Amino acid sequence: MRLVSNEKRSPTAELGLLDATMIGMGAMIGAGIFVLTGLAAEISGPAAIIVFALNGVVTAFTGLSYAELAASIPKSGGGYAFVREIFDDFASFIMGWMLWFAYMIAGALYALGFAPNFIELLHVYDLTAAPGEVGAVIIPVLGIGVPPRFILAFVAVAGLVALNAASTAASGSAETVFTIIKVTILVVFVAFGFLSAGGGSETSFTFQNFDPLFTGGSGPFSILPAMGLTFIAFEGYDLITTVTEEVENPRENIPKAIFISLAATVVVYLLVVTVAIGTLGATELAAAGEAGIAEAATSFMPENVPIIQNGGALIVFGAVFSTITALNAVVIASSRVAFSMGREGQLLPSVGQIHHRFGTPFVAVLLSAVVMLGSVALPTTSAGNMSSLFFLLSFIIVNVAVIRLRRERPAMNRPYEMPFYPAPPLIGIALNLLLTGVLITYLLRTDRLAILLSVGWIALGGIAYLGLNRYRTPSDPAETDADGSATDSTMTPEGEA
């Protein structure tokens, strides 16, 4: 019957190397570079440039692990798929449960970030009032006032969900186009910033703003909490591995996409932060907060430019594209993690099916969207911190996974092998553990709600695992061996598909 064939279908490979790379860059170069630059400057002063550089280094070690695992296990689902291949049933479920929710939380934050940027863009062209002056929208019949940011967040999620549910190729192409646009905008920002060097005005670029590099009482030690709180800006390259089965020649293209997206993102971040601090100075950048990059652009970019108007408007335009591309990337990623879990029988079987007409994980996309929209109700700061914590934990587990796979399957086909093994995963584990400890310590002092929400979600996962196990039957895709590993894997003992 058609329904049975739908359950056994695999995703179609419709994404090329450029599309895969843009998914990673689209997620990493999201709202983070606009929002978190000011936060990093507030905590560590001009040393914010070191914060972003070191986070790039920390991320690179884990990126090597992702690249090797993705080339060896070409299955969609990202970190969940790797852990599912190596660890027992419960451990893999918790990994997928954390990643799924972390992606959906990130999506909710991007959707909420899209709203004020979009309203600000309309305000620039005098089409609406400023974001803080726009009143609630009254829903007919109910008479309830709803803040416009929730409505715009819903519209953004709904539109991207429709696109992703209908066509993987279309969502991948949209991600590519939007990411190229926003990167171009940031390149223009950087170019004008360096052109302002030596301009003689207070807002011209000067390296004197980096001297002294460390300000405040904590000195160099301020780098660690700043790294923990801004690490989420480097989360995104791992999204590439969630669509492995939808990428052409994944064993070769996935590692390439990871390295290209990481390298390009680090370069863009360092240039943007250098220009922002070099023009405004760390103190003014911190005071400007989320509007820091826009304020810096306004200070040195030309005014009264046709269509664009000024530098601030250009950055707002870039922020709109950044939040949309990041949102689209996590809609893709969260639905693929859910799809992979459903296919393995660790969520409802319908979640792991491919739509017979669209060829997309239709139910997984819709389910992820529903939870993503529900996450909008969470406190924004706590949700963001919770997401950062889950990503750090997942990166630790992925680094452990690559070591365990090397030991248990030494003869496995590995089209890409990381250099200097086992140093990269061991360093990755140590650095991610350090950042996790710093972040937890910081949250215990400043945001205990994030810790409680994290523990609560994992506890809910344990309950869900026990409940779903009661409904498993021997015919389910998740029929397992005695050691808890899945028997429906597409991998042979040598790792060949």
C-alpha cells in the first residue's frame, strides 16, 4: 500500500555544496552578530575581539568531529544520528530530545528577533511607527490585544514552515539567496568601516580603541563568561549534518560545507567586531546594546543614499535577512532531528515518514513548528541561555562519540579522517566542558530559571521515553538489539551505505 511505501522512503538529495554551506552560514550569521557584539563588549571590553576568535577555535575542534562522523555515517539527524549509531537507546533519545528542543528554542528567538527588525525597517521608510510605539493588534470577536511581535513571529514561522513542508530544494535555495544578501551587507559595512580610518572625526576607525585591550576589574578573566554567553553565535555548522541525506555526495560535501561555513563565519565575525569597536569604542558599543552595529554603521556610512538611506537602515535590512535565514535553518534542522527520531521509533512513527507528494518530512516539520511557536512564551533570556547550554552539552557528546566510534569500529570506512587524532576531540571535550561549567556557574548567579527549564525539559524527556516505549511493537522501526542499538541502520559494519 502507498502508506507503507511512504514510511520506507528516504529523503531526496536535492542540495548541493553551496546550499549545504549556506545552511551553516545562514544559521551562524544570524541575529547573534548584531545582538551579541554589544554583550561581549559590555563584559570584556575591547577584548570582545578575542572572545569571538577563541569561540571560533573552540568550535573548530568540534567541527572536525562532526566532519568525520558525517562522512562515516551519512544519515540525517546531525548529532542525534551519530549518537544513535554508537550509544544505547536512552542516551541517544536524550541527545535527540535536547537537540530538537535547542533548535526549536533558537527558532523561537529568531522569530521574535525578526519582528522588531522588520518593524524598524518599515519605520525607516515611514510606513509605521517605531517598534516601541506600535500598539497591540486587537483580535476580532475575542477582543484580545496581541503584541505585533508575536503576530509577526507567527507569520514568519508559518511562511517558512509552508516552504519547508512543500519543497526541500525551495527552502535550500531561499537559504542560499538570503544568506548571500546578508553577508554582502556585512561586507559593505566592513568596507566602509575601514575606509573611515584616519578620517579625523570622532567616529573614524582607529585601532586606539583596542588599547588597553582589557578593561574593568576582571581583566583577562572576563573573556570566559563572555565566551559562554556568546557561544551560541557559532552554533549552526552542525545544522548541515541534519540534512545529510538531502545533500548530493554527502560523504565529501558535508565535511567541505562544515569547514567552509566555519572559516567564512569566523572571518566575517572578526571583521565586523573589529570595525564596530574600532569606530564606536567598546564602551559606546556596550551602551548601544542590540543596536550597536546599526549605531556604528550610522556613524561612518554615507547618508541620504537612494533606497538604502543610511548605514543604520542597511544594517536593519541585514538584520531582517539574518533572522529569516537563521529561522529557516533551524526549521530545517529541528524537523530533521524529529524526522530521524521518528524513523528510529523514538518519536511517533508518523513523524519519521516522508510525504508521498512533497518528498519532505511533512509531519516532522509541522510538529517542530508547533513546539517552536509554543516556545515563544518562554522568557527570552532564559530560553537563549538554555539553548546555549544544550548545544554545549551536545558538542561534548559528539566529541565523545567520535572517539568511541574509532575504538569500536577501527575498520569503518572513513572518507574523511581528522588530523592529529585523538587531540582534536579531547581538546574539544575539555574546552566545551570548561565553557559549560562557566556558563552553569554564571546562570546559577544570574538566571536560575534557565537551569530549572533545562532540568525540567530533560526530565520530561525521560517521561516521554518511558511512555513511548510502552507503545513500541516488534514491527516498529526502533526494534533494537540487546545492547540498545538500532537494527534498521543503513550502515554496514564497515560503514558503507
